[in-house]
Amino acid sequence: MHTALSSTPANGLQALALAMAHAPAEERLDLTLNPAQWDILQGYLLPHRLPGGQVLFARGVQDRTLYFIESGGLSVHLEDDKGRLRLALVGAGSVVGEGAFFSHLPRSATVQASADCQLWALTALRFAELGNRQPAMALSLSMGLGALMARRFSQRRRRVACT
């Protein structure tokens, strides 16, 4: 199940929907939304441009924002005294920040743009509003994120990339 091209929105999220439709299965966020639902979702998301090399968030930071990746790529890594250890590369059509989003724990890794990125941010407060006003959409999003996390946890290499 993946985002169908026929249900692509006619708004600012069109490129995000297309990225989800074309992302590799193991990293794709599966969302089945009709154009009206994409329009509703856009009202809860904030656009966020991130230049290549810039840090999106650092390990240990207490923040629950979830980021949808429309374009570009992000490097998930740990930092230690000797430098960085790359855990994963996450590209268009996926998300980062899902671990802290659900767990309420600090970020488990640092995420940095490996190229210029167009992201869409969903804060925990806006998600709560979505849940109150559009519970079916919030459930669909939660199920899609849960499925992505399960795929990541089943892959030893990506397990630690749930940020």
C-alpha cells in the first residue's frame, strides 16, 4: 500500500505526496489520503527549508517535532569524541523525528542535511489538534508512522535511526 498518484493533492503538498509514492518501500511513509485530506493535512504542517550541512536537530534535545521529507536527504548520526558515526541516510518520501514524537524522550541521534532539503514540520501540539478535529486522519498518520517504525526496527542497521 502506498500513496496513489491519483490521490495526489493539488496544493503545496503535491511534491511530498509524489515523493512518498516514489520512495523505496523500506523508507516510504505509507499514507492513503484523498485530495481533500491532503488539503486538510497541509493546514497542520509548516514548511521548513534546510540548507545542506545544517543540523535539523541534535541528539539529546527535548523536541517532539516530526519532519516529512519532500526533497533532499538527511544524515542520521551519533557524535562522539572521535567524530561521527553515520547510522542512516533518509530521503524524500520518508520522515525523521518519529521516535521522540511518540516516546516523549529526547532525540536519540543528530540529524543533518546531506543536501538542501524541503521539509514539512508537524509539532506535537498541531498533531493533537489534528487528532481532535480529524481523528480518522490522525489515526491514519499514526498507523503509517507505526508501520515505518516497525520496518526500521526490523532492520538492524536502521533500528537506531528512529530519532
